[in-house]
Amino acid sequence: MKRIKAFSKTIAVFFFLFSLPTYAESISGKEYQAVVETAYNYFNGAANGDQKLLSQAFDLEFGHVKMISIDKATGKETIRSVPLKEFAGYFKKATTDTWQANILSVDIVDEKMAMVKLDFDTPKTHYIDYLVMYKRENNWRIINKTFVAKKKS
């Protein structure tokens, strides 16, 4: 009888200890913050016409943006690819509109590659961006931005 009580108490203590919340920091917690910061550098750089923030977000040497566009001659959808260096140049002035962005998901692989899904909303257009990042020379940079845009009426 004493053995059963002792065993029951041991089991109860065991389950209690293993049910306590743990507060260990994720191995990639620092990387996660750096990836999120890079995504928001892109958003804030575009919204504010801040070329410095855009250059901190984009890999201007190797990066591209890909977008669906309609060929005016044929009316067919095509995929257009623009170097991020050129794309960053589209944002020379701060917007007067209110833009909002929310990160929907972040996936980091081996602390070297990341994919961010960004919900990007302006008064005229709603975007969903997929931002692929590589960590090169100890900095996260967007190497590919692919998006869909839905015009608002």
C-alpha cells in the first residue's frame, strides 16, 4: 500500500514538473527578429520613399521582383521580372496615403534562408507578397519578391 502511494506521488510530481511552462528562447529567435525587421524595412522603405531602408532590405546585386502583368498587345497574363535595384527606384517619395502591413507567416530554414508572407494594404490596392530571403555576409536580404495585387473599387 505504501509503495502504491509513493509511486502515485512520484508520478504526480513527474507530471507536474513536465507540465510547467518553459521559457527557453528559440534557437532562431534572433534570426526570426532579423527576418521580420528586414520585411518591415522593405515595407517602411517603400511607404516612406526611403532608399536607405530599401537597400537594407533588398539584395540589390542579385534580387528580383516577379509579378503577373497583362501583355497589352495580346491580353495574356505574363510573368514580368524586374531587378530589385530597379524596383527600389520606384519608391522615391513618401506616400501620402496610409499603408499597412502585417506579417502572416515566417519560415526560416537552417538560419540561412527564409520565406515571409506579407499582407500589404494601401487605399487603392491590396497585396500579398512572398519575400524570399538569404542570409549573406551575416545580413538577411530579400532576393525574391513575388506578389499578387487586387485593385480596390
